[in-house]
Amino acid sequence: MKSLQRQDILPEQVLPDAEELLSFGVELAGSIQVGSSAFLSQKAVASETEYKWACANQSEVMVHSQIGYRDPDKTKRAYREIWEKAGEKNARVDRYGICLDWSMGFKPEDRKKAQKGTGLILGSEEAFAELTDQAPVAPHFGDFVIGMPAAVENTAAALKAGSTAIGNLGQYFTFRLPGWDNDVEDTAATVKALALAAAQPVDILIHSNLDDGFAALFTDLACSLGAVLLEQYIVDDLIGGKSTHCYGHSFSEPFKRLAFQLALGRVSRSPGSMVYGNTVAYEGEGLENYAALSAYLSIDAAAQRERPTGHAINPVPITEAVRIPDIDEVVDAVVFADRVIERVQGNEDVLAFDHADQVALKLIEGAESFKTSVLEGLAAAGIDTANPFEMLLSLRRIGAKRLEEAFGPGQLDKSYRRGRTPIVQASTIAALESAAQKKVDKIASDEKVLIADANLRIVLCTTDVHEYGKILLEETFDRLSVETLDAGVHAEPNDLVELVRSGADAIAVSTYNGVALDYLKALRAALEMAGLETPILMGGKTNQIPQGSNSSLPVDVSNELAEEGALVCRSIEDMTPHLLELAKGKAQ
């Protein structure tokens, strides 16, 4: 990174003026302020921050649920019914994460022509307010608000609807809307929205899900915590806002989950948003997933009782591994969480808090070193580190991999994924590396030799922001000596075509967000236009919301994908025969 210069990161001759962007947000706050909601009114608080600190002071464990069906009426019903039905069973839900569709990230005038996902589409500011009036549950507008082209419009609508926790800053660094690549406009809108939130007369939490941002891509948890410090520096110190952080999707090791919360609690200035469920541990939709649900909830609930940080715990329904959970399934998970909270009370001392504290201090030391190194490195490259616009855009363009390789706090060691020894290795990377090795070990030796000798080259991508499937494929291909051409997350079909032209034997697509069939059709059309007949391997959550669906729930479209010519791989094992066919074909 010593050779990296400003022109490599920010080559534009003219960029938006940060002071003008900040002034725009502050002036807008004169006419757009936090409105009423059932939560603020019935809880008699000015913001969720006030409520969170009150719960933390009493060691009361908050519960968070995710809702956001394609059908707005169903989402309103969910907002009301989950609270009501959980209450009938003496359980409570304190906050909802509202899952907006990714098309909501586009400006209102561009949404009609945008590709749709599986989430909620709200057609007006009034629709935001109608939703938050359904029950006294704190509305958290997370995904596809901050960090998107429509950051200002969506933040304004969320504020007017009484939301005082808005995100998701983590997505800014990693997510790309389909068909959109204007990162300068994304950044300008984000700075304006952050300034609008910071200028409110009450505390507005700027939420960042670390597992949606760079933190999920780091191999070292010290870098993940360092990302917290960098975001805190930008949001709190440079803009005057209140940053808050979520983690948990990928924290599958209980001790690291606990240690990270303790470290995060020490460095945070605001209460936490939520600890997300460890969905990586879910396999299929069987009842065995309750074991994973109970395991992570017990850790999170006990930690919040013993060392409260204001984070709500998140009981993810066990069906989340294969589809969007329905209303009653969310209720079941909330009630289950309530019973777990009851049973951990008085048993918090079974957790190794003393040892976790020691690890937390190591993480903090590494995180501070990472932050300092990043700021010094950017300054040396000619980036104005006091400019929030330049800071955000520079970090986004450099990316997690190069940041960790250049500035990570671990000792240099080429045997590790990022060339450094992790202070504390991230759970996800370790789990995915282990999973890939187990998958490869099951392949017969002669078959592995055949695949390796073929010198296969495969274009690899995801249809959306979720990258764990892609990392598993990378690790598997690497162990099979298959070269990967990385097209990144949410790869555009035309970009894949360009990589295929450089010499590729196949395309491997990992999908998650309910757009499998539409994406495949677009990719096949792009290949046909280019005169290419490249095999397409497709796996992950191979589902989609049917046209005209009344349920808002995606359905499996594996058969339709196969009819369209995809080689559907429900697992790594399903992929092996296709790799063998490719290898044999290339050998012939």
C-alpha cells in the first residue's frame, strides 16, 4: 500500500464538496424531524436510545425480530400480530428490523424499472408511518436506506415514521444494486443522510451490520472491531452522529461471540442495535435447528444480563435456512427466546467472562492498531482523513481484502489467507475453510486428480450481497486446483460475459435473495448475445417469489432453473459430477 496514491483511489478531478453535503443534511433537518410512532408514544420515550439504556440499566434483555414481506398489508399484519400473539404467551418483542426490498435503495423515480427482490416495497412516506403505528414496537429501518442512492429519501421517510434507528451503513461498503455502479452518488447521498440524522433533536442510531459489511470478509476479528472504530470515527467524530453496531450472523463459536460483545461494549459510545442470530449454524429446516437457536440465544441472553450493552437478541426462526419465515414462525421464535431468557437468569456465571475479557482486550488493542494504520496509510496516499466523503469512498474502493493485507495488526505470515496471523481468527472463515476441506476429502482421489489436471477456470459470483456461499466455493475450488475468476458480489451478467471471454470453462453462481430464475434468464440472454454457450452452475437458495403471489414467500424454482439450462447444485457434493464432466470434456 506504500505505492498506492490518491489517483489510484480517487482519480476523479472533481468530487462533491463534503461541507456542502453536510450543510444540505443539516438544513433539511429544519423541515424533517422525528415523527410519532406507537412505540415512542406508548413507551413515553424520545428515542429508542433512551429505551435501550433503560433496559440495560435494569439488565432487561430486549428481543429483535425481522419482518418485511413483499406484501405491505401482510407486513402491517405481521407488525401487529407478532406483538399481540407473543404477548398472549407472556413474551415480548421490543423492536422490528424492517426488511425493505433492494429496489427501495433506488430513488423513487427509478424503482419501477428496478429488479425486485423478496422484501417490502413501500410506495410513500405515509406507508412508512402506517406501518410503525401498528404496535408499540421500535421500528428499525435497516437494509437499503443508508448507503443507497435513495439514502436521503428513505431516511427522511423513516424519521417521519418515528424510527430512531436507521441503517445499514455496513451495506454501503459491500452491496451493489443491480444495474447501478455510481459509487460517487451513493456516497454523496449517504453523507447527506448521515448529516440529516445527526442534526435531529433526539439521538438517531446509525446502524451498521458488521456481517453485511467489511467485517464479514476479514479473517481477523481485530480488523472487524477495527471497522467499528473506523465507522465510529466517520459517523460520530466527523459528522456528529451516533453509530451503533450489529454482529452475529457468522459468529458460530460461542466463546468468540461472547468476547466480541465484551470488546464491542467497551469501545461503543451508544447502545448496540442487535445481536443477530447465528444463521450460519442452521442446516435445512428440521427441528435440529432448535439446538443452534438455543445455543446462541443462551450466550447472547446471559451476556446481556451480565454485561448489558443495549443490544437486543434475535431469535431467527429455524426455517430461515431455506425460506422467509412466516408470521407464526416468527412468533414461535420470540416465545422460545423468552423462555431461554428466563432459564439463563442466575446462571450467567457459567460463562468464562474473565477469559473473555482478556481476549476482548487483545481485540481492542488490535482494532486500535488497525484504525491507526488505516488512517495513517490513507493520509500518506493523499486522502483527506478529516473529510467524511473521501473516507467513505476510499474505504469502499480499497476493499476489505487490501485493507487487511496492508494494515491488519497481525504478524506477516504468507500461510494465512490475508498474509497475516490473525489476532483472533474470524469464526466464519475458519468454519468455511473447514467445511471446504471436509467436502474435498469426500471426493475420490482419482477424481480429484482428474479435476486438478484439467486446469479448469471458473467465473465465480453471487447474485446479491451474501458472500458466504461464494467463499465456500473459493475454498473448495482452491483445494481442487481450480482457478477462479472473481466477479464479486451482485455481479452484473454483462460483467460475467467479459470474464468468460478471457477464457473460462464455466460460471458458478451463488444465490440467496429470491431472484434465482430472473438472474439466470438475464445471464443466459447476455451469453447468447455474445455467442457463448458457457455452462452455468447455480446453487444456494434457488428460489423466487412467483409473479402475482399473495403470500410474499419465495418458492423453490430448481426445476425451472434446470429447464433454463442451469446445472443446479443444492450442495458442493452436487457440483462434483459437473466438475468431472468439465474436466473430461477439456481433456478430450
